[in-house]
Amino acid sequence: MAITNFAQDVLKEFDNQITDAVFCFIQQNRELMNKYLDLIAEVSADKQQRGLDTARTLKDVNSHIAQEIARHYNLRSVDQDERPVPNSTLILSYSQLE
């Protein structure tokens, strides 16, 4: 296997797992984790102040982060029958990107 082909295979597989990798990175970095928790609290308080339902706050924040990951790396969601089980405990599932 040529080096370029191998590198492309690795990067494609990484792209598929990048959302989980970013959330694992947040989870393992104390400063980012504190900022993440502060963000969840801030968004929840803002929703509550505006009389909105706060039950989906975590999902809404995580979805927005996932969209920013896709935008930053110029990736898009892949059609999939099942969503992979993440390694990060911050998310319940994630869409694979390519």
C-alpha cells in the first residue's frame, strides 16, 4: 500500500470519528471542560429567562459544537443506519463526517 493511500485511509477514518475525538478532548482538558460546563449553564439560564424549555439544552449545545466541527473541517454528515457509540461521556451518539 502506498504511503499516500494509507494516509488517506487514516484521515478518512479519523474524519468519521472526529466529533467523538473533539468531545473526548474537551472531556480530558480541565480548562475546556470547565468552559463547556459553564456554557451549558449559560445557555440553560438564557433559555429559562426567555421562557423556553431547557430539557434539550445539552443536546442543543452539543449539536451546535458538532456543526462547528463539520464547518471548520469542511466535512458533511454521512448517511448511516446506526450511529456509533462514542468514547466520550459528553455525548450519547454522533454523526460520522466525511
